[in-house]
Amino acid sequence: MLDLLKLVHVFLGLNAVGAGAAVCIRMVAGRPFEIWVKNFLRFTLLTASVGLILSIHHTCVSQLLTMLTVYASGFAVLSWRKYNASDNWGPAVVLSTMCVLCLDSVIMIQHIVKLLAAWNVPGLAQPDIPLAISIVSAVLLFVFLSTTALKRLHQHPSASMLHKVAR
């Protein structure tokens, strides 16, 4: 049963990151993304839920990141619903969605580095250093992408991607 849950977790995680990449590209390009953001948040919440079930017996960094992903996804859903009622929530939608995608990516990076270290891949005798470099790089990338998406949002407020979606 545990192996089946791990397989489901990997499948949902790949779908979440794939849908999140589509959302990110659409946000940065200024294109509508309504369907993508809903699928992304659904897959992220399901992935985080399965991840929490898998890590019930021990507390580790990935469990704490997964819990943070659940809270960030909840805020993204709230900001999305508030945005549909008021245009002022556009930056909150962009930032919360990018934050959730960044957390998903960091969790995926952590799992990949652990897997490569378990397979005794050369150069990963101490996986902490490559893991830290990868995580910092991912966070910096998402800071840049979030800034770009917010600039796109403020450059064309009446024709931005969020206004097109809401109307």
C-alpha cells in the first residue's frame, strides 16, 4: 500500500509541477491562465495531502515544506476567489501561485537529490551542498519570475492576464 501511495504521490507531483510551469509561463507572458491555475492548485493540494500521509511517522524538512505548501495553496485559492470579486487581489494571486510553484519545485529537488544520493551517484557523497545550491537557485529563479509577472500585471492593468480571465 505504501508503494502505491508513493507512486500516486509522484504522479500527482509531476502533474502539479507541469501545470505550474504552464501557469508560470502564462503569467510571465501576460496570457490568460484560468483553467491552468485551477488544475495546478488541485494537483498541488492532492500532492501535499498524499505527502503528509506518507510522512506521518517522522518529521523532516520535506514534511514541513509540504505543510507550508498546503497553507500557501489555501491562500492562493482564497486570493483567486477574492480576485474574482475585486481586481485589487491580482498581485496576491500572482505571488501566492508563484510561491506554491516554488515550494513544489523545492520539494521535488529535495526528493531528486535524495534519490540520486541513495543510488550513490558520483559527486553526491554529501548531498547537502548540491541540495542547498539547487534550492537557492530555484528560489532566486522564482523571485525573478514573480517580479516579471508583477511588472507585466502593472504595465497593462486593463489588459492584463488576470483582468482577461475575470471578465
